[in-house]
Amino acid sequence: MIYSIKQELYKLVHRKISWIAALILFFLMLITGFALADESKKLILTLTFDSSDFIMFILVIVGATCFSMEFQNNTILTLLYKSSNKVYVYLSKYIVLFIYDVFLHLLALFYTICLRYTLFNYQVNWSELYLYHQPVWLNMLTALLIDLVTTMLIIAIVFLLSCLINSNAVVITASLLVTLMGQSISSDLMNGGKLVGIMKWNPFNMVDLTRQYANYSMYALTTQLNNQELLVGSLVYIFIFVIAGYLIFRRKRF
């Protein structure tokens, strides 16, 4: 398992897209800072210049290529040959992407602090109470941790789709549709009247976890779940999708 993780880390570190994405993240956050200059400065800091959405897109692209490209190039056979168990190959990819996810969030936190004291110079007291009667700095860290759960749910979906579909482009497109249209799909599913109590637990609803934390009054009306319920639902679906993805991967013929 450790050998497989080292292999995946080596490949991730030596992929240009991993570092280019980190630079793109900064410029997207910078553009957001200028675009939302008149909006709530505390909200901008809490959401680290809307980095959660950008990180999600980055992880979809990087995550999809982890499997799909290796399926297309048949390099997955080399990994399976060198590993004693298929589960090590599968989990090592997920663990490494989680490490990359943490790296991107910490990088976004660093970028936020730099932008706050340089280009934008927001006059915001970090100790000032904001969401949930908590200081701004705690809101920002909480949003970061919550978004780690949201993004790992997206990665679990990406892995599941990658094991079902060999085409890298199709996996990326489908994953982005889930990310961008998850709320609309969830709303359609919940229009079933008496079935709302059940359908509100659909996986598309869980994608709004980070957004709801930052804007509870707006998103709670749509999701019909509180933050804790969305968090638990996300964790459960992560487990389900990871297991389902592995079962498909184990039975896949190369």
C-alpha cells in the first residue's frame, strides 16, 4: 500500500497540470477579488475568494485523468502487476488525491491571507463575529474543512465514473455536470410531493454543503437539510461511492 501511494505521489508531483493548476487557482481567486469588490468582505474571506468552486474543477480534471488516461494507455496493467492487490491501486489514488486536495485548500488559505493584506487590504478584524456567532478566522477554517468533505465527495463520484467509463473527456464532462447542475437536478428530484422526505437525501443535494454553510438561509430552503445532515449525508455517500467504484474496478477487464 505504501509503495502504491509513493508511486501515485511521484506521478502527481511530476505532472505539469498539478502545478499549473496551483497557479491558475491564484489568478482565479484574484479575478474573484476584483469582481466581488463591493460584496461582503467577510464572506469573501470566509470562502477564501470562492476558491472552493475552483478547487472542485481542478480536482475533477486531475482526478479523471488518474484512471481514465491509464485505462486508455493501458498503463494500469503495469500498476496492477507491481501491486499485490487491486484495492491498493484504487485506494492509493484516492488517498493521493486527498493529499492534493488538502494542499490546494492550504494554498488557497495562503493566497487569501496574501491578497487580504496586499492588493485588497480588507479592513476586516479576524476576531469579529460573523457566521454562526463565530469569528471570521474560525468561519474560514470551518469552511475549508467542510469543503474538504464536499470535494472528496466529488472525487468519489469522479472515481466511480472513471471505472464505469474509459473516456477521459466523458468522465470530466459528466463530473462537471454533477458539480454545476447538481442543485438543479436535486430540485427536480424533490418535486415529487410526498417523496420529498426521501428525495432530499439524494447525493446531488450534498454537493451544496459548502455553499449552504456560507449562506444558510438561501440554500437550506433548497436542500431542506441542515448543515449537520448534509455533512453526514456527504460522508455516507463518499463511503458508498468509493466502495462502489472499487467493486467496479475489481471486476473490470483490462
